[in-house]
Amino acid sequence: MARHSLSEADIHILMMRSIDGEISPGEAGQLADLLDADPALREEFNHLKQVKETTVKMRNDMLPDVVWEDYWQQLYNRLERGFSWILISLGAIVLSASAIYHIALEFLKDSGMPLYLKLALVSLFIGLVILLISVLREKWFMRKHDPYRKVKR
């Protein structure tokens, strides 16, 4: 690069202002002098202009804003629903486990069973509750998202 009074960052700012159409006439003259004096800088400037043209063309070829808004809305809906299902599942597990715990306490107080059988019974009930909730949630989710539901067998 040739010697000049501006820093490299300032030169890049001038180039970007020019490309974006935000450059003043004085700055445009200064940039033209810099580009005439430095062929490497001229090449970089031309490359940046090509990148700008390509991105503008791509933006026009891309989907309209309405489609993007719909996409983000659906994404947020999916995230919210996923988070909601986690909370619902946790709540159902805690409530069911609490109910089983209180039922088991009454059952275990009066029973003459050995402790290991009591613990096995409580573990069995808690496992069944978690499994039931998991299966129900999966079935409900698959019912909504089954890609083959309209396929006739």
C-alpha cells in the first residue's frame, strides 16, 4: 500500500461509505486520489463493490419479508411449545409422584412388608408414572407430526 495520511481503518470506512452511497463530495475526492495512487487498494475497492452487488442481488432473490416473519413466528411457537411440554411433563411427574408418595406412605405404614419390597413398590410406581407421561407425550407429539399420516396403507 502507498503512504498516505489516513489509517487503513479510515480508508476502509471511506470505501464503505462510498459503496453505501453515504460519502460526501470531499471524501469522494480523497478516496479517488487514494485509489489512483494505490492499485492494490483499487482492487480491494472493486472487490468490495462486487460483494455489495452480489448481496443486493441475493437479497432481491431471497424470500419476501412476510415469509421470514412467518418463519420466525413458527420458530418461536415451536420453542414455546417445547418448553411448555417440558414444564407440563415435570409438573405431571411431580404431582403424580407426590400422589403416589402419599398413597404409598399410607400403604407402607400399615403393611408388614420388608423394607426392600416397599422401596421396590415405590420405585415401580414412580417409574410407571414417568413412563406413562413420556409415552402419552410422545404419542401426542407424533400424532401432530407424523409425515405418513395421510398415506393410505
